[in-house]
Amino acid sequence: MSLTPVEIRHVRLGRGVGYKREAVDRLLADIVDSFEVVWRGRADLADKVEALDHDLARYREMEAVLRSTLVSAESASADLRERARREAQVILDEARSEARSIAREAEREHATLLQEARRIRALLSSALATVADATGDDRAAPARPVTDTGATAATRAGGLDDTAEHALADAERQGSGFRAA
């Protein structure tokens, strides 16, 4: 049979011979006081266990949320890496396409400039031949044809200007009356 401190405090022993009443009352008071301390400690511990159970449940919920968040973050990270890889590939493909387009355009422009240089050289050669016929001078020989030696179109165009200027200067010195416009 389990008694509470309050029940022990109210226990009245029957009167009889053998024990001194004051000593028994004092012993019972000490037992009650000691038992009350144990009883309160037990109640405090029960409260602590309840609080710890509550905290444990809360921490388990937080752990589940953190695990879920971690899995979501890992998934989002993988998706982001894959999307970045695809975007980088698209950018590289576009850059390669643009580079090919620029190279084709440069080749077309190179071919056009080379064709123009040939046309100008032919006109210059024809003009020099006309000057040579008019003056009877063999020094105004036709210009040699343009060949593609790998030099840039700007360098070739610069060379044409010098050749044309020299031919016109020679023609003017001879007094042919041929003047540059």
C-alpha cells in the first residue's frame, strides 16, 4: 500500500503500551518530511521528463524538417548545376556559330577585295597601256596580275595605291596629258 505524505501525516496510531508517544510522533514527522522531499523530487523529475519528452518531439520534428530541407537543397543544387551546364553549352554553341559566321563573312569580304584589286589592277594596266601607246614609251608597262600570297587585303590595297600613284606620276612627267581625277 502506497501512502502520500499527507496521508502519513494524518495517520493516528492506536494507544497502547510499549512505545512513547512523543518519540513515535517525532519519527512520523521526520518520515513525513523526508517522504515529502522525495515526493516533490519525484514530481519535479516527472515534470522534467515531460518537458524533455516535449523537447525531444520538437527536435525530432526539426530534424525531419532539416532532412527534408537538405534533400530539397541538394535536388535544387543538382538542378541548378544541370541548368547552368546546359546554358553554358548553349552559349558555347552560339559563340561557335557566330565565329563560323564571322569567318565566312571575312572570307567573302576577302574574296570581294581580291576581285576588286584584280579589277583595279586591270584598269590600271589598261590605262598604262593607253599611256604607253600615246607616248610610245615602253617604261609604262602593264602591271603584273594580283595573286593571293596570304597578305591582308588592306596591305594589298595599300600596294595598289602606291603602284597607281607611281604610274600616274611617270605619265605626268612624260607630258602625256593624262592626269589623275
